[in-house]
Amino acid sequence: MGPAVEEFERNFAQLCGVKYAIGVSNGTDAIFLALKVLGIGEGNEVITAPNTFLATVGAIVQTGALPRLVDVANDYNIDPEKIEAAINE
């Protein structure tokens, strides 16, 4: 916190072309907050790749949602052809 963080937030917001940016302590907090802003919570499922960093799944669970793991393609990114089959009501 303090002037250095405030300056970083101002500069980052300007770089992104947005009015505001908020610095957080780590990537897990950033993922959690992004999910909450999107309204993700209990009763939701979030699709991600099984080779993601543990914090991704941790942030999903922290919101109350359930992670749905979809296998990766040969390039090690989530296989877009398998996403639709993982979508539930």
C-alpha cells in the first residue's frame, strides 16, 4: 500500500486504457477477484485445464464454484474442441 502502489495503479490503468486499476497481493487474489466480479460463486462451474497452476483451482473453489477440468491439446493449452462437452446447465 502507499504512494508506490497508487502510482503503479494509475500507470497501469493508463497503460490499459481504463479509468482504474487495483493492485492485489498475488495472482490467486487476482483470479479470485476476477471470478467474483463476473458473479461466479456457489452453484457455478468454471472450466479450466488440468495442467493449470494450483492457485487457479484454489481460487475457483474459494468462490464456492466447482472446477471442471478439460484436457489439453498437443500444444498443452486447453483443447477448445472439448470445452462444449464440459458445459452444464
